[in-house]
Amino acid sequence: MKKWFVLLLTMVLLTLNLAACGGGGTEQAAAPQVDGLKDQQDKASINSLDELLAKAGQAKELSFEMITTMSGDQPISSTSKMFISGEKARMEMYAMGVQMITIIDDEGNAYIYDPINNNAMKMPASQEEIDSPGDWTEGTSDIEVIGEEIIDGLDCLVAMGISEGMATKIWVRKDIGMPARVEIEEKQAVIEYKNYKIGPQDPALFQIPADALITELPGTP
């Protein structure tokens, strides 16, 4: 599973713990209605999926927003912003009035930054590479194109696969090859991707402020 996606799920779980401590619930965001799913797949669709993945793989710098909704006994919704520049990444997550920022530098070091108190926890470097949403097929098996669909006005291919043992359904935008929506059955999670901006990102996004107090955590990444 992609490092950026693992970070997202980790931060969502942290937010769930905060919700449990606070005793409050958050209303689940309604999933958008979609129309136009084609029941028949054809060779052209399969070939175009390969073309879309090739197109997405060319994007080495980009930013986008994610709206994550997790159902269950205590539904929760969160909004995140993701910035990627080569091996560097930044995720800003907002949920239940809490902002969490994770920054990964070009050496693989991860920082969890608290902008209110201007301090950060530094974790040891990881050898994993930063993957963009266009690399979603890595770690996903039994991928099958099941049709085409227009979602939020965007023309998409729809595919099914297994990721980390979980059935995953993904809508892939035909214009840029990036996902527009992901549904994870076992976790009952939905991720919507919005406002893609492909191109150079501000280098300052991937830096911890010089005057921030940094605590380095020992151990293996």
C-alpha cells in the first residue's frame, strides 16, 4: 500500500481516538450520487487503463485534496491536502477541529508538525519511495476494469482490485489518469479526490520552520 495512503489511514485512526476520548460524534458525509455505470467491459477499456496509468506516472509533482468518510459505530469525516514533489511529501489533515501536518523530506525523514505550538516529532528515515495517486496499482492485485462512469462531471474508468487483502473499487479519471474516488469495502471507507494541481510545488511546503522545536524519536522506521 502506498506510503501516502498509509499516512492517511494512520492520521484518521488518530482522529478516531480523539473522538472516542471526547465522546462526541461526527455526522457522516453523504456520498455523492453517481450515474451511468456500464455493465460491459471491452478491450478498448482495458487498453485505455494502461494508457491512463502511463499518463499518471509522468506526474512527479502535484497537489490534491482528499475527503475521507469512514462509517461504522462512530462515523467520521476528514479533509486532507496532499503535496508531492519528487521524494518529498506533505499532508495536512483537518478533522474534529484538529490540524495535523506530516512532512517527509527528500531523505525520507518524517516529521509530525504541530503549527500551533511550533514543534515537531522527527521519525527515522524510511527506505520507501513516495508514490503519487497514479501509482495505485502497486500492491493491488486482480485488477479488473468493470465499466465506465461519469462522476462529479468527470469521465472515469471503473476498476476493482484487492489491496492489502481488502476489496477496493476505484474510479480513474480519463483526463489525467488519477483517481477521482476510492471505496474500501472492508474498512467501509470512501476517499474522494478533488482539486488536482499538477506541476511544481512551493519548496517551503516541505520544510519545518527554522525556529520549531524538534524532538527526534529513536527506533526503526
